Amino acid sequence: MSTAEAPVAEGEGPVRPSGLLDVLNVASVVLDDKGRIVLWSPQAEELFGYSAQEALGEYAARLMVHDEHIELVGKLFADVMATGQSWAGAFPIRIKDGSTRLVEFRNMRLMDDRGDVFALGLAADRSTVRRLEQDVALSERMVTQSPIGLAVLDTEMRYVSVNPTLERMNGLSAEEHVGRTPREVLPRLDADTLEEATHRVLETGRPLIDRPTVGRTPADPDADHAWSVSLYRLEDAMGRVLGVATSIVDITEQYRAGVEAEAARRRLAIVADASARIGTTLDLDRTAHELADVAVPELADVAVVDLLDAVVDGRRSTFGPAGPALIRPVAVRAVQAADADAVRAADLPGRRVSYDPDRLIARCVRTASPVVVPRVTDADLDRIARSPEAAEFLRQAGVHSYLAVPLIARGEVLGALDLKRTRNPRPFDEDDVLLARELAGRAAVQIDNARWYQNARDTALTLQRSLLPGRPPVTTGLEVASRYQPAGATTEVGGDWFDVIPLEGGKTALVVGDVMGSGIEAAATMGRLRTATATLASLDLDPAVLLQHLDKIASGLDHSIATCVYAVHDPRLGQCRIANAGHLPPARIRAGRTPELLTLPTGVPLGVGGVSFSTTTVGFAPGDRLVFYTDGLVETRSHSLDERLDALLALLDGPDRPLEDVCDLLLRTLHHPDNHDDVALLIARARDAGAA
């Protein structure tokens, strides 16, 4: 690339060499028509060894040509002068010290304004010329055959030249590059960053090495490619900035391998996150919400967990050959409020929805196979949505990619995970399908567990409620209120119970117990012990003796263990006789006194055997209250039992309230919703013996 010399201001001194002619040190010699030297340049003196004074006026052939070549040189000189045609070639020249130097010549005829002719000879050392030619040839070959894209930009960042490799990389010819900037040629690259880097190299002269960049070129407009870009400032021999040389290496394979590795790492992280977050409880709705929370935003912008209607009802799913699929959306999650249209397109959670067989969600659950639509069209929206109105909402939300994967557990299809992308520009691909199936598979097992657990829990709860008394019977001398609160939905039904048993003589037996364990077995054991307690109570046994009989019965019930407190109220004596089998002590509230926990021998739980029980008599006058409860009311993981019992007494140390209100207060204040135990609560107030 040639550049014009900058003018030299007066007094600045000589200009340093700055071109090929200076590198070649080209000598200039002018001969008249007789062959005598009339002009002799300093470079000629350096090349041939003769000073101007020694050369001027001499015949060139006699001065510099060996005798055996004089005739040939004379003929060549005559041809040039006669025909005007130039001659070029290498010729051995005798220099001043007597040695011979092979010199490259370019000879041509000149004519002045008077019509006189002269011969101009341009000469350079042959070895220097050959070395430069080799350098140029090497550079040209390297540029044209290099697997690296190469380009030269001028100081205005316009392409000056590009090599064939860069033409192929960019999908554009050299002519389409030259004179234009990278921003104009490749608009889908990060032009701002490239221009900033180029400016910095031009200004500082510090090269930029291996800067990665990602984008798309006309060579492959539908896929991202990656390149490693290096920039070097170009200067001439005077240090004047000519532009920037650019080398570009295609690193797309490494980039894609890195992207795939990062995607694999991300998938593993999501799967690990799913393992920790999905299935934390045995609640079906919560498990479905956990799945939706994991899927958004890592996998989709909108996620809906749809379960078959039969699954939600605790039954096995069935399909007719061509009938609609009855589905209930259970969880809906969107990445942000801006996706409200996509959320509105989903049906309300819990609502039973009928999907025709041609709908994609129905196809997914019927075939037990994923359904993926990488690029959604308007026609696809009509098959994704349940109705034209819902399809319009999806269209307004900008849904451009869709994926549905079945929820399969133990060979049964439970529903589907419905995923949509609105803001994430990438279409769903095979990697997304694999990840979605992994998440769906893990969640499906948890949903199936929750379904059958809920079924078993409902059965146990029904059994337990059927074994507990309804409203406590009206008894002489007592006002009674009770509550039974099942454990949170994440745990099984326990074996807590209470009972109020009228006895002869106006007496009343009060019972609260807790069978260790949970589920149907605990509920059944509770029912047996309650029945046995009612039967033994009718015999008017001493409370300690009654517990001894219950202990023997519990020992025969498959090693069942239960705690129990049994009290008999006698209104005529104004007292209660109480025996305890490993249960928490009742609380007594008397007018004008601080509520207290009764001091009773703790005893051992029923079913342990071999330990006697004792009966304690306590005063229980009209107006006094006794509060019986199971451990689910007061025990928590974050507080000590003493703290919780103090909290119970503090709540009871208030103004006198209706017993029903006291029950509600205690449950509302003390029983945590996530408590893993059920609660039985029984409160009795002594009345005057003659009260109705």
C-alpha cells in the first residue's frame, strides 16, 4: 500500500527513508545519445563505487562493463535509443574496486523539450531485489493462503484489503468490503465494541490480542459464530499511522463446545435445584407449584402444571379412545407481570377443563410423549390454547416457542408440564426437551406420592373423625367444649382423641389421649382404646385401675404405645380424681388465682406394661376450669416445652371467656399450621350441681 509523503517544513531536516525505492536503494544514471554519463545520483555512487566527479562525462560501458560484454551492451543501448522500448534485466557490472556485482536494470529512453534523447538507467543490487521479491511473495502467499482471516483498515476504519479466508468467513467478496466500515459490512456484529477497540489501538499503538466476539455474518445468517480478533497498528518508516491490521480466527467450535458445556452445567444445576425444591411436602398442589417455580425462568417464561382430573381426585387416570381429556390446571407461573396475557390464557387453577383430542396438551398426555413446537405460528396457537380467546391472549403475549412434556410416574400419565417462551428469544430445542423431561419425571413421582398419600390420609381422617365423639354430651355439673385439629397437609393423620363419658351418680369421665404413630393404624388403635375406655369407665373404676386395664389392652395391640390422662369429676364432692399415663399435665384455672399445671405423677405410656399408675385427687369447685390437650398444641421445633407451657398458661390467665372461644384462642395462637402433629383439646368448667 502506497502513501503520499507528508510535506517537510523548512528547517526540519532531511526526511528519513520511507518507501520501497529507499529499501532497494535504487540508483539513477542518465546517458546522452553517445552513451556518456551526464547525471549520476548519490545512490549510483553507493552502488558502483564511483563518485560523480569520476563518472560524469565518461562512457558508461567503458567505466562499468567488462570487455567481453561491451558489444552486447552497445547493441542493447542502441535498440533502446532507436526504438524507445525499455529493457529490463540483470547484468554483471564492474565496480570501482574491480569486483563484479550483479545489478538489476530498468533502462528507458527519455526526450527533452528540444528533441534530444537520453537513456535513463535505474539500477539496484540484484540480491537486494531478490530478497525483497521473496519477502513480498512470502507475504502475499501467507495472506492469500492463510486459514486466518486478515484485513487492513485505514485510519477511518474502512476496509483497504481482505484476504480470501475473510471473504469466506463473512460471505462477502473483497469488493463488497473495500471502502466500507465493519459496521456497514457486518451489521449483526457488536460494532460498537469493535470500533472502540480499533480506536484505542490507533491512538495508543498497543495491540489488542485475541478479543473474542460473537455474532452472525451473511455467510451463515441463522447461527451465531465466534471469532478471536487481534488488532495491530500499522505505521510507515517515518512512524506515520497508516491504519490497523486485523487477524481473525474462527473459534466457533470451541465457542459452541463452551456453550454446550455451560448448558450442561446449567442443566445439572437446575436438576440439583429441582431435587432440593420439588417434593418438600406430600401436598399435591404445593408440589405442582414447586415444579412451576423451578421451570421459570430457567427453562421457560410461562409454566403451567396440568394434572388429569382423575389424578387430582386420587384415582387412576383413564382415557377414552377419542374423547376429550379432562384436565385441571394446578399451578401457573410466569417470569414477570408483563406476561399477564399468557397467564390469562391459562385456565384458573383447580378448574376442570375439557381439551379436545386435537389440542397439543391432549396429544401429549395421550401419547405420553413430548410435544415441541420450536417456532409457533398462528395455527399452532389455536392448537395450544383451549379456546380462540385464549389463543388471542397467547398471541398478544408473544408466545413464539412451545413445549409440553408428560408427567409420568410408575408407568401412569398424571398430566403434563406446559412451557412457553415469550421473552427468551431461543426456541425450545432437544436439550430443553431433555431437561424438561428430567424435571417432569422427578416431579411426577412426588406428585404421585402426594396423590396416594392424600388418598390414604383422607381415609384415615375419615376413620378418625368417625371414631371421635361429635358434640360432647351434656353432663351433670359440667360445661364442656372440645376441638380436634388434624395435622398439616404435609403429614399423616395422628391418633389423638378425647372423650366425655357420663357416669352414674352424676359423675363424668374426661379422657384425652395420643396414640404414637400416624395413619390408618394409629386411627384404628385410637378407636379401640377409646371403645375400651368407655367400656371400663362404665364400671366406675378408680382412674389408676382403669389405666392399668388399658395398659394391658394396648400391650396386645401390636406393640401400640399411647399416652392418656383420665379424670373423673364428682360434682357432689367438688373434686376430680385423675390418673396419668405419660401425658402432659392438665391445666387448672380458678377464680382469683394464677392458672397452674396440675402436679401429677407422670406415669408411663400405655402399652409399656409392668408399671403401676396412681390416682391424684384435686379440688374442682364450681367456676373452675380444667384444660386437657395433646402435645400437638404446645410442642414446636423452635421452642422448649417449658416455654410453650408457660405460653399456654399466659393465654389462660385472662378474662373469663366462653369455653368455645377459649378453644379457638388456644388453637389460633399456639397451634402452628406447619406443625407435624394433630391436636385434641378438651375444656371443662364445673357448674353448680343444681344448674341446668
